[in-house]
Amino acid sequence: MRGLSVWLIALLVAFVATVQIRSQAEVERSLVGVDATSLAFLIDDLHSANDTLASEKADLTRLRASLQSGQTGAADQALTDEAQRLRAIEGLVPVQGPGVVMQIDARGLTALDLEDALNNFMAAHAEAIDVNDHRVVTGVAVEQTSEGVTIGGAVVAAPWTLSVIGDSARLAQVAELMSQQLRADRRVRTATYRTVTDVVISSVISEKPFVYAIPS
């Protein structure tokens, strides 16, 4: 019986080691061909994700303490703040805060180029983005049409001005890397950015009415 237990433990250890080696090999294969910029974004995104989770945990802990305190109006205020935050995320209200403003003057850039820029900023945890006075949030389509690049069906002609709110230092790092890459593109005339202490985004997205869901 003892010999069987030892054999089972040895088999389990071998299995775990095999899975770990295969997982490591799979990760290494997935990183083959990844450029240094993308790899830097992946590493930075991992660190920032951990920071974000820690911050959200602290916020939820404070919110729970506030609700449990039983103070008059604490729950109402918490719900109001959360509703306003969600409206900002959905692009339903104007917002302002620290961030960067990036300007790209180019001919021939496509919707894919703009999507790359937007995805890079989103990966850097941008909280709000505007392109030429058009709000960009999750679900807003960036498409290539015969008339040019469109955001939510509206044409956004070059030059592009990207206003981004979030962690200024992190966004500036992303903007610097993208500027360097864009300047090496023959289609791009200029690609610059600046850090702004108070970026104002006034553009909003029209709230979609409920069509199928009705109060019960």
C-alpha cells in the first residue's frame, strides 16, 4: 500500500511537471515574433492589472464599510456615485481629468491603424477617449468605408486628435512609443502628443432606448 502511495505521488509530480513544461513552452511559442513594443505593453498591462485589482478591492472595502455603517443617505450616495461612474464609462456624460492629447497628421491611414492606437490606449487603462469630437467607448464601431474612416457611422477625416483621460504617466509612455512607430511610417507627416493636466471631453453618445426590455 505504501509503495502504491509513493507511486501515485511520483506520478502526480510527473504530471504537474509535464503540464508546467508544456504551459511554459506554449507561452514561449506564443511570444515568438512579438515585437518589443507589444511585449512591453503586455508586461505593463500585467502590472497595471494587478494595481487596478488592488485599487478596486480597496474601493469595494470602503463601499462595504460605508453601507454597513448605516449612516443616513450613505447607500443613496453610493448608488448615485456608481450610476454616474457607469454613465461616464458608457460615454453618456462629458468628463474631464488628467491625460494626454495626441495629434496624427497622415494620409492613407485606415480604420485598422486608428483601432490599433485606440486599443493601445485602452490597454493602458484609458478611462475616456475622444477622436475629433467623437466619443469612443466599448461597442462603438470604427470602420473603413468608401468615404474614409468612421466612428459610430460618422466620418473622422485626418488629421486625428485623440484626447485621452487616465494615468498621465502611463498614457504618455504609450503615446511616446506609438509616436516613434508612426513617424517611421511613410504615410505619416507628423505624430506628436502632450501631457495635459485637465483634458476636457465634451462629446457624448446618445443613450439607446430599451426596445425589447420593458418594466415588469
